Amino acid sequence: MLGQADHADLLTLLHAGQSESSPWSGFLHRLTERCGANTACLAIADGDTEQHFATSDSARELDLTRLRQLRPSRVYAFDELDTAEDNSAQFGRVVRVDGPADWSAWLMIAREGSDFAAANSALLSALAPHVAVAAGNHIKMERMRARVAIIEDLLERTGIAWRTLDGAITSATWSATPLDTEALAAKAKQALREDAPIVRHSIGQDVLVAKSGLARAVMLMRVCREHRAQQVKCVARLWSLTPSEARFAVTLADGLSLSEAAEKLGLTLETARHYSKRIYAKTGARGLPDLVRMVITSVALLA
């Protein structure tokens, strides 16, 4: 049973615990005080990934290979478990909670010398649904971080960085070329007022200012010339292009017109047309849109 003090104390610490520098340390310490325990531990398993949070480094880590068999929401005493190798002087209680997306969590308290009272088991039972909510939110955040890490790795491989522009805009530290941030801010505000989902601008380097569903401007920038060099080499190998032809093809894939790509690379329009004909012949592209599709869907962007 959770009393009024528990709602204001234990539950507040539990639901705020994920944001602590040492996650759930405040909740676990308060739980040990509340139950007269020596240690407390919270373990969360998402598939093969396990995380253990405890009141101290020496606190017992739950053996999840055995505890995965526990029935959810039931509080078990240590002497109900197969703990023959454990110190028989240690007493404890553990409860398991399951989530709908293939994850589980276990909350444990332990001490030596004397066993816990029934009220302590009742406390863990009452905490179980709240632990499920806190652990579920933690799992969602961890999975989101994993997806973001994958996306950031792909962006880095393609030589692209991003930043949300929601108010004050500062220099992008990851930019190889200093940005005119005032001009970028003005263009971002303009982009937010326009109906087009994406507005392309060029400030220093290739910059995209996009309108998002949250009414925030998002800036994408190609930041690494080394990545561009690798992309050019990859395109050249894929279609047996010369370095100049491959560089021109990659520049066209950025969304530039024939004349814009020629100007960017310092080519005459006549040379650009000559390059494009040779590129179409070697790649089999039926025109500029087809060439752009071929380049941006190739493995070259991951080079």
C-alpha cells in the first residue's frame, strides 16, 4: 500500500529517476531507507540488452537468467528462489514487471540479519505498476537514442550534419566554413512562412532549411569535403566515369541545374553539356532526373 508520503516521495523519485546523472539512485536510496534494506537494485532488460541500477557498486546484481522465469507482479522472497550458491544470511524481496514490447524489469531489496516484513512485500507490489511505467519510458528513450545514433552515423557517412533552429541561432561548430547566421536566420523564418516543405539555400556551403511539422526550421549541411571526395570516387567506380565526370554527376545530384553545377565547378556551359552527354551514355540515365535518382539511391552516399 502506498501512503500519501510515498506518492510525494518514492513515486516522484521513481518517475524522475531516469534524468538523474546516476539513474534512479535517489529512488533506490529512498527505498532502502523506507524498507530498512542494505541494498536495492533495479534491472531492466530489453531483448539481449541488460542495465542494472543499484544503490552501490557492491550491491547484488540480479541474475536475470533465473529471474526471467518469475511470474510478473508477484513478489518473491529469496528463499523461494534457486539461490543455493548465495549467502544464506541474506534476505530479500524481488518483483518482476513486463512491458508490451518484449522487455522486463525487476525491483529488488536485500539485507542481512533478518527477513523483511509483509508490509515491505506489499510496498513492492504497489510499486510494480509504477516501475512498469518508468521502465517503459526508459526503454522508449533508449530505443529512440539507438535510432538517432544510427541516423547520425548515416548522416556522418554522407557528410551531412543537422541542427534545429528554434529561436537564437549560433555558429554551427561542425561547419568547416563560418556561416552568416543572421542571413540564415532570415531565410529560416522565410521558410517557415512558405508552403513548400523544403527550401534550398546556399550560404557558405550547401545548406537546406526545411519546414518541419513542429514549426521549427531544420538545417542540413554537407560539412565534410573528405566525404564528398569518397562519394566522387565511388560514383566513378560504379559507372567507369572519369574523376571530372564523377564530380559533375555528384554535384548534379545535389539538386543543381546544369548551369548551376557548371558555375559551381568552374566549367563552361558547353563543357558541362559535353560531360552530361558522356555521363548519360555511361550510366544509361535517360536525363537529369534519372541521373540524380541513380546517384542518390546508390551506395555512393554511404562512401
